[in-house]
Amino acid sequence: MKEVVRVWIGNPNNKGRFNGTAFFIDGHTLVTAKHVVLNHKNIYISDTPNGGIIPIDEVKLCDRDIAILRVKKKFDITSPSFSDDITQGSSVNIIGFYDNHSSRKSFENRISGYFNKEHTYELQNHLTNGLSGSPVFGDGAICGITQAISRDRNITYIIPISELCIEINPSSKHIIEILFKNLSKINAIPQMAITSATTNRLWYINEIKAKAKSHYRDVYHIALPIDDVSDEEYFEEIADVFGIREQRANRIRRELVRLIERSRDEVFVLITDFENDKHLDDFAKLMRAVLDRVGDRLRVITIGGEKLANLKTNMGIHSYFNYFEQHFV
């Protein structure tokens, strides 16, 4: 992958020191680990797409161990694909340079652990320091950035690529903060996040779930069935999310109300995947009935595109979701 380059402190042609790896995300912009460039000014990259050596013109240090680098020269590159599909046990590939002279290499590895508070993953096999800042690939898309490498503990960590997306577009994190702030209010009303075709919906889903787990004891995610299934199969899948063994909407409503009433704390539910509109009206009716009974103990965020928006806007005051607070992301 020619978009992956070496990072040097000082010009490599004049006693510069190799210090890590970086990768292009567009023609002018690269990403590396913050500790690779921290407290240094004379930063260069080599092994660029045209084989040259150039200085870094601008450095942005982020809150996490991430640095965003800018160069004046524009390189003709293919912008990489990003993916949030990173889980414990999944196989990944790290592409980078482990020293100042070896060629660019790909290293197979596996995700062996997750640290929820830091939103950081651990790699099964330890990497050398030169690979700090390298992109981590899962199924051909960049899913993370190689972070701090602990020599003493023989551990390598990676930061999910979603953290970079926040740094590039901080408004996305702000929207999530607004959603949860609104849910924390007295007599909170359900929140509706409407996405566009270009929105990284998976990133929002993962971030909302992670934040919900830090706020609520009972967290559920209803990913509505997208296949063309019968009414019984549709509602059976929804019931399974809560461990309810029912197929009929009215019985699911009754059991769901009981479950929420028995809970010691507020219950959080994220609802996604509104693409199949065959059963949406019946589902909206079910959720409205549950909210009418136990809305004071239930915290709901829905996220979806045009089909979700239509549930609210097309039917106006007759919509079961008409009082949800709407946000565009």
C-alpha cells in the first residue's frame, strides 16, 4: 500500500531519525500516532507514493494518541475505506515499517482484548516500535491505528478508526452528547436521529451503544428485521432482544412493560434498521404503547434514514413517533 509512509525526526538524508509510520487519508493529509511526533518540529516523511522525501507542514495533536499531519504537496492517492467492524477475536493486518531500511510489510494479527473506558483494543502479538501509527486493516478497510507499544508488558494497543472520525468531524460527537443530555432530563422524550446517505451510520450506532453502557445498567439494541418475513417472525426477532418468548405484538408489549417495571434503573433502547417498511407501522404502534405505559423508565434513541423520517413527518400528529425529538446527523 503506497499510501503508508515512514516518519522521521529530521531529514533522513541529514542524520534524521526514523520514528514510526503514517498513512495518507487524502492527497494532503496523513495520520500517525501522537507519540511519534510529540515535542518534535522538524518532521519528514519518506517512501511517499512518488518515492520522495518531504517535510510535514502542519501537525494537529489530538486528545487520543492520534496526530493529523498536513503536507503542501498534493499526492495522487486513493482515499482509504474506513470500517467500524472491529471486535475481540477478529483477524486484522497491520501495514507499516518496523525499521529505517526494511520494505513496507503487512503483519497478520488478532484482536485479543478490549478496554471499555479507554475505547482501546489490544493485539494478540506484540509489534515493534516502528509500527506505531500504522493503519490496522480488517477485511480491506482501515479499522484502527496502532497506538502505544509497551515494551515492559509486551503489549500493543490500537485505537478504533472512529476516534479519528471524531477528530476530523467533531460535530458528530457533539450530536451524541446532545442526544444523551436530552435523555437525562426530567420527563425526557425519545430522541430521533435522521441520517443521510453519506452518514457513517454504523459509527453512530457503535458510539451510541458504547455511551449508553456507561450511563445505563440495562441496554438493548433492536435492529429491526430487514428481510421479508411474516408478522410472527418479525416480532419474534424483536422479542428475542429482551429474552421474551412471544410472537404476537400485544403479548410482547405486555411482557416488555413488565420487564421495564421490574428493572431497578432506567432502561435504554436503541432502535435501528428502518429500511423494511412492511411492519413499521405495527412496530411503531407497539413502541408507542410501551412508552405510554412506562415512558418515565424507558430511554429511547432511534437512528435511521428516510423511512424513519417518514414515520414522523408523513403522518404528522397521527404518527406514533410524532413527539420524538428529531435531529439531523
